[in-house]
Amino acid sequence: MFDGIDDKNTKRMIECFNIRRQSFTPGETVCDFSKNSDTIGIIMSGNVSLIRNDPGGNRVVLEDLSENDVFGEMIAFSENSDRGVYAVCEKKCEVAFMMYEHIAKRCQNACRCHTVAVENMFRVVTQKTQRLSERIEILSNRSIREKLLCLFSMYSMRAGASSFELPFSLSYLAEYICADRSAMMREIKKMSDEGIIKTDRRRIEMLH
């Protein structure tokens, strides 16, 4: 959000935007967008999941978010509350909250740093769109194995190594790829037995 803005102007904008910071523990609801559709959150530390409850009451993971990630911006831009979507703390986190109007409406001074912040927000939305495309790519695979291999390959590429650590639990992983947890765990064991991957809790190593 404040990339390219010096410390002095960043501090000034934090006051101007009336940004508030709040800490959360695992399992706590960070933001309910049915009530706070005009809120944008910036993760200062920890991990947050963006969740939707489908009409059948099932929990669907939309995104896994970590430090420096932004959430709520696409809902705020749509100017429409999104019922059933909420952010949940996965790992103890601190989040900075701001209102959408501070981004959408320029200040009276029309300062350059506000323009930079708006440009940064558009870049965030572009990156979010890319992530959603990756999610679609994962879910477009039919079998659990294909979904896992697609996701593992993406994380391996991001890490620049064959070994990487998942930023979330295996239960969360099952929700993220829309699979039954027991079936997913069986598939992971098969892949390990076949020498395709090596696992140590959240640590995954691609052997082929």
C-alpha cells in the first residue's frame, strides 16, 4: 500500500486514513464482510484465511493470506456487501484496518503520495486476480492427486526450491482444494510411498 512513499509521508497518511491496528488469535473472526463491506485490511504479521459459507453451510477457503497481503479491497470496490464471506485468523496476526473511502476519494491537497497509494492498490488487485487464476487452475484438475501436484508445483516455484513449507494446516489444505480430508491424506501417503514427495508435517519436498 505504501510502497514508494517515504516514512514521513507514510506516517502522515496513516493518520489521514485513520488506520487502526488490531491483534487476533487463531480462530477469531478478523472481519465479517456482510457487516463491514467498506473495510480494507492489511496483514502486518501472521496468517489470515478468506472464507465463504456456501448455501449448504459448507466452509470454502477462498484465499490464504500472509504478511503484507491485503484483503477486502475487491468487495469494497464492488460497493456491495458480500454475505457469507469473512476473514479468519489462522496464525496469531496483527491487521491494520482502513476504510475504502480513503482510497476512493482524493484528499483536498491532491498529494502525490495519495496517487501512489491508489496505484499500489490497483497493483494489489492485479496480483489478487493472478492468484485467483492460479486457484482456478488448481481446482480445474479432476483428481485429488492432480490438484495436490499442481499446488505443490506452484509453491515449489515460489520458493525456488524443491522443498517448501505449507503456510497452513493439512485440514486447511483439504478445504483449499475442495477435497475430503481423509481422502486427501490417503493420497498424500500414496504419493510419499511412491517416492513422488517427501513430507514432514507441513514441510513438503518434491522428489520428481
